[in-house]
Amino acid sequence: MRWILTLFCLMLLATSAPAQDRAAVERQFQSWLQNTIWPQAKAKGVSQRTFQNAFDGITLNWGLPDLVPPGRPRKTPKTQKQAEFGSPGRYFNAGSVRGATSMGRKMAHRHSDTLARVETETGVPARIILAIWGRESGYGQVPIRHNAFQVLGTKGFMSTRSSYFTAELIAALQIAEAGHVANLNSSWAGALGQPQFMPTSFLTYARDGDGDGRADIWRSEADTIASIGHYLAQHGWVAGRDWGFEVNVPPGISCALEGPDQGRPIRDWASMGITRVSGRPFPAHELAAEGYLMMPAGRNGPAFVVTPNFYVLKDYNTSDLYALFVGHVGDRIQYGVGDFSGRWGKVGGLYRSDIARMQQALVQQGHDVGGVDGLPGYKTRRSIGRWQEATGRPPTCFPEAGMKSRLKP
């Protein structure tokens, strides 16, 4: 009996300890709101009433990713996977691409006047605005149910990017103070409205597109269109240039030439033997302008020559695949193009921690991988290609499972 009682007590302690830990962290969170966030918000003109209404009943959301409770070490979660960690082709599933295209064509017709006006004002093509709108919120049809103050408060208090989310939290309070919307809902990352602007982006880039004197990215489709166009224009969209072209890259051209820091006139890429998959020549007005090789899956997928506008799309979302999705869907909306000519290879199945170890090994060999973060961006891809070339392997420029045993720090 004594043994059973002891075992029961141990089990009780084991199950109650996490709850006690969370309760302590919740108290720290409430103290942080009052002692750290309130003074910053007050300095930005936020009233106490707005502040209290925002956080009435708000507790931490423990289900959000990348949380680091106080006193716990930071580490990359082994189970974290995203599209970039598997086959990039999954990002372009047929349902998402066709759905965004079909609805985009309807929206192009419904909002033709607004789109034409915004394109004239900003230089950003209507098809690109539509594709972003579709990707971000399904043209306003995707429910956005998270409480923005809970999300931003949680991530500001205990995420791996706490300072970033703290600034966004203060901006969200400013939005509430201005009375832009009654209930400030957001994505799990704190993004707002149909264009999914972070709060600081709303304060800087949101625009009135319907002439009512307000920038309402929650309910106004015209304001959403105008805001997306203004955002891209302010981030450097070059009017008159395309975002990029799918191309054939001959085997003799190294995939390690990828990247926006290795650009050259598009005519030079053409003279090297790179051709458009459509069989058409590059547009004459693009030939003298700079282009960049972009191979999001290395030799395991489609290849592209992209323009500076591709990297403007990455300012909206830092993923290569996101920018590629937007450009591709935009082309489908306006030009009726089909799927990519290049096929996505069967690559992936890697954890972020696997890629981080490869990156660390490459850094130790003198490569610039753009940071040991477990993300296979262009610097990591081409570093893999250079390592493959230096070791007598055919360059593929993409992390693969077989490299784990050969690329170890």
C-alpha cells in the first residue's frame, strides 16, 4: 500500500508541475504587459481604455510555434517541417494553384476598374496583385480567427523573435486606438486583413482604394487591392518588367550560379545557352536588363531567370516558393499558361536540424550559406553545388538525405 501511495504522489507531481510552471509564466506575462508593453503603448498615444480592452481575458497561446518560455533554452525543434524542407513541388499542389487562378479571373473581371487604376498609379500589374490576394486570404474568403493581441502578445513575450513581435504588438494597439476595426483578428503569425499585413505594414502601406477616406483591408476589396499595389511599389517594383521566366538550363551551366548577387544581363544568360521553355525569345526590352538564375530545387525541379521584381515579391514573404507561386498564378490568370514545364524531383524528407548541420559543415569549409538556420535558401543551395563540384560529385544544389553522413560539422 505504501508503494502504491508513493507512486501515486510521484505521478501527481509529474502531471501538476507543467501546470504550475505555466501558471507562473502566465503571471510573468501579465506583469510584462503592464510593466513593459503599457509604457510603450502609452508613449505611442494608446489610451488605457484601449489597452485594457485589448488584453481583457487574454492569456498566452501555448499552441503557437517557436515559443521559448522564460528560463528555457532556445533550440531548433527537430519535428519542424515546412514546404522548403520537403519537396518544393508540394507548395504548388493542383488545388491551390487552380483555385487561386479560377477565382483570380473572376476577381479580375469584377474589379477591373480598380485594378486598372492601381496598376496605372503603382506600375504593379493587376495579375500580381490578384495572385498575392489569392495566396494570402483566398480573395478574402479564408476565415481569420486568431485574436491578434493574444498572438502578438504571446510571441512578443516568449518567441524566438520577441523584439520583432513586440513592435508589431505596439502597432496593433495603435490600430485599435484609431478604431480601424472592432475585432482585431489575425493569422497565427499576427497578420491582418485580406492582404495579411503585419500591423507595422498596415500603418505604413495601407491605402484607401474606394475613396471613403479610410484604409479598410478587412472589408474593402478596393482598399485591399490599393494596399497591395502600394506595398509592392514602395518596395521597388520596376514598372514594365516581368517577374521572371521559366527556362531550360543546359547541363554545362552550373546551378551554383544562382542568386541575386550573381546577376548579369539577360542577353548574357541567353548567349550561354539558357532558353525559355515556351520556345519564345526573351522580350527585347528585357535583354539589356539584369536577370538572375533561380533554381528553387536545384537540378531537381524547374529553373528560372528572374528579375528584380521577383525579389520585391520576396519582400512580401521571404520564401522563394511564395514569390514563385505568386508570379506563376499571376501568369495563369492573365495569360492562361499551364503548369511548369520542369518537373519537381522526389527530394525532401529532411528536418530543419538536418539542414542546419549541413550548413554548419559548409561554413567550416569556408562557404557562405547565409546563416545556419536550417533553411535551404539560395546561398545554401549554391554552397552545396560548389561543395559537390569541389568533391567530384555532379552538382544538384539541393540538400538530400544522402548528404547527412558526408556533410557533418
